[in-house]
Amino acid sequence: MKLSLMGDLAGLEAGLKELEKELPFAVDPSGIPVQVEQVEAGPLQVQVEEKGCRIQYQRPVHFFRGLGLLLEMLWAGRSPAHVEEEPRFDRNGAMFDCSRNAVFQPETLRRVIRMMALMGLNMLMLYTEDTYTVEGEPYFGYMRGRYTSEELTRLDGYASLFGIEMIPCIQTLAHLASFLKWDRAKGLRDTEDVLLARSQETYQFLDRLIASVSRCFRSRRIHIGMDEAFGLGRGQYLDKYGYHSPFDIMAAHLKQVVDITDRYGLRPMIWSDMMFRMGSKDHSYYDLDAEIPDGARKEIPAGVQFVYWDYYHSDPTFYRQFIDKHLSFGSMPVFAGGVWTWAGPAVHYEKTFATTHAALSACKEKGVREVFATFWGDDGAETNMLNGLLGLQLFAEHGYEEKPSMEKLKKRFSFCTGGDFDAFWSLGSFDTPPGADSSGLTPDNPSKFLLWQDPLIGLFDRHVEGSRVREHYEKLHLQLKEHLRKAGKWRGLFEVPVRLSAVLARKCDLSLRIKAAYDRRDQEELLRMAQEDLPELAGEVNQLRQAHREQWMTTYKAFGWEVLDIRYGGVLARLDSAGQRLIAYCDGKIPQIEELEAERLGFDGFHPSTHSGMGKAVLYSRIASACPQGFR
């Protein structure tokens, strides 16, 4: 399709050329006439008439969303139509976790940026704890796939073609264990995860960090982190400076860091949780009874903006109340919601949609003007973050409608990403088998603990006894195979879920079946399982590993995959050992199998009669074995 664009196009031409590579349209003087008008204020308007078309926009990203809406309308037919949308937020975008091993390849991010432009999103952060280059710090991000300064500068330039602001997102207090573990950092270390506040060496180090990122981005804003600084002042700080309250340490440290950002002309924002934890009797973030003294509020440097992060609550009332608590600091917070990509090997859309609808409705009601969706990758980034694109589209639609309609969401998702709503929604079904609970702050994640749990130890056997989890994964496998057949350009994304569902269908109750056969001393069945079930499952696991490896290498930098390779290798090795143990028992070489003699308890006290759902576990190291896998 050819479009003849006329009017206010200054600064949009380069972005248009990039989208011409992505979509079947071309800018051509012989095409359908489209009048483009930029206004200082007012809604986004897209109009199709017999004689031509019109796009009225305020900001560049509104134009690109409008262009997408226009193409949708034209592809549906040339009949007259009119769309008017009022942007609800000044900034709306995404933050991708590039610190939990999955560091996006720049080309993957350019693809995401193009989709964001069509969605109408105008802000992007890459959460980088130590995965960017700092001159003079060779161990900072060493062997972690860190971005070069040139890569970040080019990405920032590419995003700017579409009016998307890239904001550096780093850490300046905690969440730095990946760097602090090195001997070079011993003078910077308070605890294994927290920097040593008050030390001049620390502030010289932070100056280099902030200088490095400030050179890479056009934006004069910076996210300096400072969340979850647990144990602050209780390590080397206590030895050097004696006891001081965490709040006093935090406030003094924040002032020092803000002095640095001021020198580079940057306006900082920080995660807000530590301020609220310090005012809570049980150190909880989401404590509505937390009391922060007026004197403490006055210690916060002027110009620091708080980021209220919450991807847990499904009641708009809670968000409204907690936004009010943030407003008591004297400024409007930024809101960070979440697309649930971090609970295991699958996205959780049921939780994502429930929390996003509640949160963004409250944000609009309370006048919050800046929001973004976080895509975390906790514990090794087992889920490909692109699985969460449907959640990003939901954020986009909330940015242009008071109450987004499901019908429009589906159409927009199809146009902006080329993906099918129902197919992507099925990716969120791994953790919703019958009996699983999604109503708590953290939903159940059976896909993770059933994938990694040991076939003989069975730490989670009690969680799935009597459930229909096998039937669920068998049905899901058939659904995903059908979606894979029609996945088109997203075929590589669906290969892994198809393989994962096949593995879970075989493995979800494996240890239960082994234990049952052992308890009734059914050696014939044990031998059959050792010779048939376990080798067949191992074959499925290896196919999953290979598909996951291919997907990782086409999405992320290579560093970090070794962690998941080791996990898959562990499953394969334990399946082999389990088979050998069963055969040895059946052959009379050992009188019993110790692992199967042990009583099965619920994980962390879980008991089906007193706990709802199937339970949850977020750390591989605790799922795979009850024994420590390191020094501790």
C-alpha cells in the first residue's frame, strides 16, 4: 500500500523508513493522500475519507501510533472512518531486565522499539545492574554480556527516531552482588549485595558509573535504583563507622549520589520501597500503616522522584491509597507495574491482566502521568521476555482509553506485533492448572518447580497429589502445537512452550508414580519406568534444551545461557541416576532406595488440607535439592 504523506513530517522521516521495512506500505507521492498535522495540545485523530486521510498528533510517538491505526483502517477497507484517542499518560513504556543473565541483543531491542512505536509507547529502560561498560572497571559486568557504550548510544539514537525516550536505569546502592563478589570490589562492599555507604571510594566509583551512562543517552533523567538494600549498614559499614539507623545511612547516601547526578545535569528517580520499609513495623513495603516521620521526608533531596512499583495487588483501592502515601512526599510518583515474566519458565497473563487493570485505572484516577511495565527475569530469566508482549500491548491501550476493550486490544496486538492474542494468551496457561491459586500477591508457579524438581527426591510431590495437572499439560501441549503451526514469524517463540508442555506432561507426576510403585514393591513397574519412561522423558528434556538454546541465542547475548544449560544438564543427569538406582534395586544390588524411603513433606510447610493452591517456589537452588549447592 502506498501513502502520500504531506504536512508536519519534520523529524519523522527516518522512523517512517524503518517501519517501511517492517510493514507492507511505502511512502510514495502517487499513493493515498494523507494530511499530517502536529498540534500543541489535543487528542490523536485519524480520519479516512473518500478524498484522502488525515492524522492529527501531538508528539512523535502519537504519530506512529496514528499511522498504525490508519493502516489498520485502510487494510480493512477504504470506507470512511474516524478514530479519536486522548493520551492518558505523558510517558508510558517498558523496562526490560538485562541483569538476570538475559541481555537483549541490540537487534532484538530495535525490533521491540518498532513495535513500541506502533503501540504508541514513548519510554524505554534497560535495567542494568552491572551489564554496561564502565571505563577502568574491567570486572564490572565481566563475562555477563555487558553492553558497550557504542551499543547503548546507537540504541538510544534508534529509539529517538520514533520519539521514544531511553532512560538509563542502574543501581547505586544494592543489587550489585554480581560485581561485589570480585576481589577488586572488596573496598566497596558493605554486604555481599550492598555498597559501602559513606566511603569516598564508593562515591568515586559511582561517579564513574553515572558518567558512563550519561554519555550514552540523550535523556537527562536517570533511574538510580536504591531498592531492597537489605542489611544496609550491618556489614563492613558497622565495623568501620559503628551503628547508624538504615534511614540515616540511606538519606546521607542519597544526597551524595544526587550531588553526582547534579554535576552531570541529570534528574534522578529511585524505587520507593526502602522509604516505606523503614516506616513499617515489620519492614514491609506494602504496609498501609507505615509511618514516615515528617523529619525523614525533609531529608529527601529536592527533585528526587519516587517510583512506586507494584505488580501484586488486584484491587484498585489499594493502589489509590498507596499513591496517596507517595503524594505525601510532595511530588507525583512514577508508577511501575509488571508483566509477569519472572516466576519461572512461563509468563502469567492472568496475574498480569488483573494487576494492570487495577493499577492503571487507579493511576488515571489519581493523576499519575508516568507509568511503565517491568519485565523482570529473576533466577536466570527462564521465560523469554518477548512472551510478555501481550502485557505491553495492554499498557499501551490503557494509555489511550479509560477502559480498554478486549476487542480493540486483540486487533491492536495483531497489527503491532503480528501475533495472535489467543496464541499468546495460551503461553500464560502453564501456571493455571486446576487447583492452582493466582489470587495471592504471588501466584502459584507449578511449571517451575515441576520442571526442576528431582525425580527421586520429590520435594513437591505433596503439592500435586490427586490433582489433574497431567491432564492440564497434555491438553495445553495440543493447543500449543496448533498455535505453533500458525505462528508465522513467532514460530521460534512457540517452539519452547511446545517442548516445555511435553516435558511437564510426562514429568509433573513422575516422582509420585515412582514412589507409589516403590511403596507397593512393584519391581516390574519400576523396571519398566527405568527402561522406558525415564529415557523417553530425557529425550523430551534434551529437545526442550536445544529449542531453548536456539531461542536464547537469537534473542539474547550468549552469556547467561550456561546457567540454564547447567540446569537442564542437571535434570538429564538426575534422570539417568534415577534409572540406574531403580535398576540396581530391581536387580537386588541394593536392598532399598534411600530417597524413596524418606517421608514426603510439603515444601516450606505446605499441606493440601490447610493451604490453598499448589504452592510456589522461586529459586532453582531450593527446588532441585534440599541440600546446599554452594558454601551455604
